[in-house]
Amino acid sequence: MYVEQIMTKDVLTVQPDTRLAKIADLMRKNSVRHIPVIDAQGAVLGIVSHRDVQRAQPSVITTLDRGEVTYLLDKVSAADIMHKKVTTCSPRTLVEEAGRLMRPAKIGCLPVVDGGKLVGIITNVDLLDFFLDITGCWVEGATRITVQLPDRAGQLAALLSTVNSHGGYIVAAVSPRTPDGAGSRGVIVRFEAPDPDAVITGLREAGYKLSVDEVPRMQGG
């Protein structure tokens, strides 16, 4: 899956001369923590984070009066507090590659640029939603099992086929291969079935070593 499939396309932006008070107000009203700074042509000049805004505001213990604070804040613009070295990606960047760009740098978002212009933004929340989707976490009532398999070709396909043959429908299967796997790999499978116990019994009778993982029921509010 590519970034363009999960990015936010209607991006809230500001100009370099946008004042601090306006930026803070936009973040609060729109519940965003990052705002790209663009020029008149749509090119990314920088990015302002919620932390940048907090750092630029006077401390609660300041000795300045309200008028002085307002006067000083009115002089601070996006250009004064933005990060100018911005890591970006293209719409055709793989989602996991976007994560690899963000995690080492400990950044919360990537502006998405195409043809030199801002076309979207992807955040760490978007990446979390992607992870929840591909692992089947949103499917209520699915059974989650963890199976240990030999790290050999065909083992995963055989496991999923066995789940299907005993009445299970695969919701998601995740099996990362790690360098230190010592010849085995763990597989997390979520499946739906009229009788989940029959699927689990069938797997164990087929010789699979597995654990049934308790899935907490989602609560609202």
C-alpha cells in the first residue's frame, strides 16, 4: 500500500508570515499537531509542530503584563519557529517506508510532495491506523492465535490452508521473519469461524504448537 492511499489530502497549511496566535488557534480548532508552511506556489518551506508553538509562548510565570505578551506574540511568525529541514515523501512511497523515515528521526509526520508541491500529509496516527487495519484489530469477534512454525518455504501456506479446511476464514496473518529466529518464526493469525474451538482442535491434531490469545473487548466512551 502506498502513502497516497492513507494520507490526509485536505492539508491545513500556513504561510511564512502567519502569526503564532493564528497557528495556535488553527491547531486547537482543528485538533492537529503539525502544520506545513508553504509558499504561494505550494512548495514546502518548513513545518510547525504543537511543541514549537508551546515553546514560543511565554511561561505562565512571566512578569510581563497581558498587553506586553500580546505585543510580543504578534511579532512571532511561522518563519521564526518552523523547522526548515523537512523530511518529505512522495505519494508513491510505501507506507512501511514512510514509517522507516519517521521512526529513526523521531518525527510525527511527513509532508507528501508531488512535483514540488504539497499534496498531502501522513502522521504517526495514520501509521497506527494502518497497522491496526492490516492486523485485523477492528474485526470484532475474530479469534487470535499465535503459532510457531519452522522457518521453511511453504509452512505459512500450509498453516493457513489447515485453518480454512477446518472452517476458519482468515482475517489477517502476520509473520515477520527476524534474523535471530533460530530456525523458527512466530505467526499471528486472526480468523473467523462458526466454531473456533473446532479450528483450534484441528490445528493441534495436525501437530501445530499454538496459543490462543485473549482479545479484550473494545469499549466505547
